[in-house]
Amino acid sequence: MKQHTKYLGLSAAKQHATAVRAIRSKSSPSFVGLRAFHSYPAAIRLKNVYGAIVLLAVFALASCDLQKTNVNPNASSEVSLSAVLTGAEVSLAFNIGANGAIATNTFIQQTSGANGDAAGLDNYTISPSYYNSTWGSFYTGVLEELKILQKTASERQLPYYSGVARVLSSFTFGALTDIFGDIPYTESLYGNGIVNPKYDKQQDIYAAIQLQLDSAITELSKPVSDNIGATPATDDLIFGGATAKWIATAYTLKARYALHLTKLGAKDAAQKALSFLYDGANYRGIASSSADAQVLFGSAATNANPFYQQQVNRPGWVGLGASFVNLLNGNKVTDANTTPEGTYVDPRRAYFATNFPAGSSTYQGSTAGVPGAKSVIGPYYGTATSPVNLVTYSEAKFIEAEARIIINPSDPLAQTALQEAVKGSFAKVVTNANDPYSSAQKQADYINAKASLTGNFNADLETIITQKYIALFLQPEVWADYRRTGYPALPLAQNATSAANPNGLIPRRILYPQNETSLNSNAPAGSTYQTPKLWWDN
């Protein structure tokens, strides 16, 4: 069987909803969510999608009988957990794309908000109410489901299900706190009777995430016989129940969150990141691009990739940013978007971007803050069945490369890690052997020209982060890298001065949602796109 499962349809929606209600009725007789959720809009900006995604789902391995889907076949007593796991995974991936990446990757100028609501993201003028769905979809659509999964799995002595839930919860809380800063954590989810949950400090959330990932690794490392019942299988869309890959993902996430702290102590952050990726000489992070944590989507209108649905339902609203396309063209981020392509064109260009003008052989991004789409998201992420990546091999190797130059700018293993990161991205994205820009020789030439280290720390850090910015296209993680390092050295958006962003600078955070500030008495007041800065960004 192929490794990754694919979202295929909605015929099991009733089963998933019934399963969730059954578990909640046993484990949470006094169900109470965050108060802000009582009025947050059920639909996100993509037409008629989110409600369907949350209620999914028939999934299948691509090479399996499509009638044998979603429900773990080993034991009917675990059907409920199977449905909840499947639903949480697809909801997480969809929301990372639809509600996470569209905003954060527009701030970082990979994408551009060309028209409609998206234009307000491009110059940071969008209403705080826009972020109601970003906040609510992660808490109610993902984290509540994962808490149900983890709690019920622990009660049933199913450590593999519990471990997977802990990894996914850690990822989701990490994404939320990296967007908003201090957020509800200890009092945030169902069953606690608290309608105004307190906001935990980001520093405390980061410590809790590391402990959760440790617990996940412990649970996922147990012998299969410790599970009193079925274990994840086809109901796990990401790894098909392969615990070794979940453990590698957990270690990679531990390294990610350790390296986020470079502004608080670079060498300590780097040493911790490497210690999570390596146990002595034994590498334990994600081992190849084929082991990336990702969700593949289906071809039907109601289960397609979120970037595809954005382009179909809101054509021309989201384009590509000039800074990103400039890099794909082999130029500098600050070059004019009409600059002819350079000598070393990125081999991934035709996969990440479409031609502009249509039918031509050229590519052009939109200037930040100026309405109008030119090149848009290309076929690798812009087709119905495209993946949404959560954590990847390339990211693990970029983390390693950065950590090594922080500790020792002359470490030759930093160069090895950097080149492995870029090669891993090429292997994942490039599929057309006849593309003259992506031949094996062009790939080698590009790496030699664009991914070679010199021993100069600042220059090499810029090289690593710039290459990571390209490889992690449409992943919110690149915004964290920019805030940590200042790379790539992006130009400021035009027309980007407002009350929420008085100096027109690139955002350091997102405003707290209107529902939270209106309905939760503990919500911090007065947030802007610049203040208060995140704990690790000070």
C-alpha cells in the first residue's frame, strides 16, 4: 500500500458526528467550549467547505479497496476513535491551509491578497472579525476533537491513539501561539465549565508542548501489546498508523520549537534542537520526503485541497507575491517584479507558480499592498488532490543546518544538511523530467549557486532561511523564521499603514479575534499587528 491516505468523500459524516456525540456524552456531561465560540461564524471564507470537512469522511489508501475505508477493521469497539482521528486530521490540514497559510503567507509575501477579503490581508487592514474563524476552527474543529481522542484513548488503554493525539495537539497549539502569542491553554477546551478561560503565557505553553511531545514519544514507543484494542491504521490519514514516523515527527516538532527560541539564546536553542534531532550519532527526525507529515485531499468539490478551493471559489483573490516569484525566477526579493529571469531559475518554479501572462513562458508576482493577481498558486499545491504539509523532512534538515552554523559556522555538516533539505524538496515537488529548468543538471547547478555556505555566519543564515522560505511554500512556519531572523529581507508592503499597523511594518503577530475580545473577559485588549510581541520575538 502507498503510505499516505487521501480524503475521498463525506458519506461517513453521520457516523463521525454520532461517534463524537457518544464520546462527549460519556466523558463530558457538562460540555462547555470557549465562550467566544458561541457566536463565531460556522463557515470560513471558502464556500461551503468547513462544515463539511469537520463532519467528514470516507478516506482510503490510494491502492486499497475504496469500500474498505475510514473505520479501523480490527475491532468495531474502536470505530468511534477511528472516526474522530480521521476528522481531526483532515480538519487540521484544511484549516492550516485555509485559515493559517492564506493569512501568514500573505504577510510574508509568498502569496498576495489580490482582491476581495484577501486584499485586506495584503496591507493589514482586514477586520479583527476575520480572525474569528482562524481561532474558532482550530479550537472547536481540531483541538476539541483531539482532546476527546486523547482522553478516551487513555481511558481505554490505547497509547498509540493517545500518542498521535498528543503530537497533533502540540502542533495545533504551537501554530496558534505562534500566530497570536498568549492564548487559552489550560482552561481552553470542553468539559471544564469555564466560559472565560484564562490566557496562558506563551513561555508556559511552549514548555507544555515539549512535555506533551515527550509523553507522545513514550506512548508511541510502547509495544503494540500494550494497546488493549485496535491501533491506528487506515483511519490515520497521515502515516497509516506507522508509529516510528509519528515518533520522528514528534522529535522534529521538538526541534522546531526549540529553534524558535534563538532570540532568547541562540546557542542554547541550537544545541537543544540538535539534541532532539540526534541521539548521539543516531538521527531520529523525519528521515525522508516520503515520510513527511501531510494530508492528501480528494478530487470532488467538497473534499479538495483548500488552496484549490480558494482558487475555484474565489478566482483572482489570492495570487503569488513578487518577493516569492522573484526568488523562483533566480532574482532577489527586492527586485522589480518585471525583472527578467536570472541565470539560476528555481527548478520548482513551474510547480509552485503559474505563468503570467497566461500562455506565456514568464512568471510575475504581485507587489505587496497593490491589488491584482498575476501568477497564482501552481499545480503542486493548486490542484484538487494536492497535499497540505504539516512537518517535513526538508524542514528537519533546514533546522539542522541553522543549528549547526549557530554552534560552529565552519561545521561541514551544515552544508550537508542544507543540501539535503533542498534536494528533499526537489524530490518531492519536481516530477517532469522534460522540464528544461528542472533537469538533474539544473538542480545541481541551482544548489551550487544558491545553497552553498561560505563560513560567514550572517551570509549563511540568509542562505539557509531563504532556501527554507522557498521549500516551505504555503507553510506558516516561514513567518516564524522571518520574525526570528529577518530573512528574507522583504520590502515593506505599500498602503500598509493603519491604526492596527501604524508604521506599515510587516506583521509580528495577528490581532486577537473580535469574538474573543468581545466575549471573553480575560482576552487581552489593544493588540495590533506589532504589539504585544510574542515571547520568543522579544
